[in-house]
Amino acid sequence: MERSRKDYHVSLILTLTINPAIDRTVTVDKLVFEDRGYILDRGESAGGRGINASQVIHAFGGKTLALLTSGGAAGERMEKSLSGMGFPFEAVNVASESRINLTISDKQGLTVKLNEVGAPLEAPEIRAIRDLVEALLGKAHWLMICGSMQPGVPPHFYCELIELARAHGVKTLLDTDGEALQHALEA
């Protein structure tokens, strides 16, 4: 589902999450090995570092547009969740199913996080992400590139986006790790 492009203010902050997820959270009474715990509560919402950043920006009254990929039934649920968050988003539809992450916490504060790596992206999908970012840079003041990259995305992809942003006079914030971070530091 693609939101219409509106006339955003110059202070617009774009957030990019190319590997978003449905974040499932389960709260249990106790989390111990070789014993059972009982589920007290569970929930599900759209997540990923860029989506989370857009939530915070929006909560403080900032103008944000979340850019993300979306695929399969999980992607549809993610977009439905995003529709209720109050800020605009645009999704690049991809063939692979969006990932689902699981967080289990108990009442004492013990937490286990289990994140899927994400399904590979194809070259045309990566180009579509790049083209969407480039099309919106003229309306933005900041580009926040957030989160992990799934298999199939060249490790220098974030570097390329940073250079695009610089060419448009847009400031960049990067929140990633691993090989993507090492390559992006070049830019």
C-alpha cells in the first residue's frame, strides 16, 4: 500500500528501514529453562529501527515519512499496523515475506530477543528503494538510514544512499552495524 506524496515541509525527516519486521512481544510470568512459563500478554506491531524512529519523531510533533519494504502476509499486517500509527509511510513492495521478530520478557525483566535475518532482496527491488529515496530527498532535511540489511543487498548500499543525500544537501544519520556500517563510514 503506498501513501500519496503530500507537500511535506522542508523540515521533513525521512526514515528508511529496508529490513522492517512485525515485532511480536510475549510477556510471561517467568522465563526459565526446563520449566514452563505462562503467557500473560502478547502483542504485535510494525517495527524496525527506522519505523521506531518515525514513531518518536511523530510523538514529538516532528514531520516524518517512513520508507520501508513490505512483502507477503506479514508485510500486509505491518502496513495495517503502520496505518494506525499516525505518520505517513511509503512501502516498496517486495516478493519475499517480511520478517517476524519475537521478544519474550518475564515479570522480573529477563528478556530474550529472536530476530529473523530477513529474506533476500532482488536487484530491481534494491533499485526501487534507491529510486524512492532519491525521489523524496528534495523534500527532506534529514535522511535516517536505520537497521540491518537482508541478504542480497550490496554492503555498500547505505554508502550510496549517503552520497545521494549529500548531493541533495540532506543531512544523514546512520543506525546500523556490521559490514553495512563499515562501508557506510566511507561516505
